[in-house]
Amino acid sequence: MADLVQLELDEKDKENFQELQQAMGEAQKELASLTMKGRTRNAEAKHAAFTYAELEKVGDDAKAYEQVGKMFLLKPLPDLKAQLEEEVEKATKDATALGEKKKHVEESYKKIQEDFQEFVKAHMVSADEAAKDKDDK
């Protein structure tokens, strides 16, 4: 089992430690959120692209229906195709933008982790010193 790390902190250091922990937690949450949003947008883009590919095989004179809630509305096929093209383009742009944002958040998360590790190393107390301090009290 891993040994527990003992830190020697004054009040200011405790505040800094809590801020670093909070920043790491927020960065992790944001990374998870961006990952999920990116996956969702990629899935939406693929779904729209597959639907568009299937509709390309159908002539423009065929009847097409668009689902709106629980009902289906008759919609001209060229309009439906144009809507799907726009949806694919928008979802792809959104997914790319989310990927870029995720990359920046990952970089900031790594920086926060490094700062946290440096803080811990700077304030770490060896087991011998901790026992000595305990005996002195």
C-alpha cells in the first residue's frame, strides 16, 4: 500500500492547496464535458451524413417526411437534402471547435497538475521529520 504523504502547511499554503485542488477538479469536469459534447456532435454529423447519403439515391420527385415531435410532415426532398447538408457542415465545424477547445483545456490541466506536483514536493515532510515533530510536541 502506498505511504501517505505528509505536508507541512501554514494557513496561506492551505488556501493555495485548496485552490489547486479545486482548479484540478474544475479542469477535469470541463474535459469530461467537452469530450461528451464532441462525441455527441460527431455522432450527429455521422447520422446526418448517412441519412443524406441514403437520400441521394432517391429521386427528387419522391415523397419525403420529416419527423417533428411525434408527427411527420411532408417536406420536399431537395429541401430535406439541403437541411441535412447544413446540419453535417455545422456539426463538423462544432466538433472541430470543441476539439480545439479540449486541446487548450488539456494543456491548462497539465499545467495545473505540474503546479500541484511542485507544490506537494515543496511542502512534503519526510516520515522521520514528522515523527520528530510529533515527539517535540
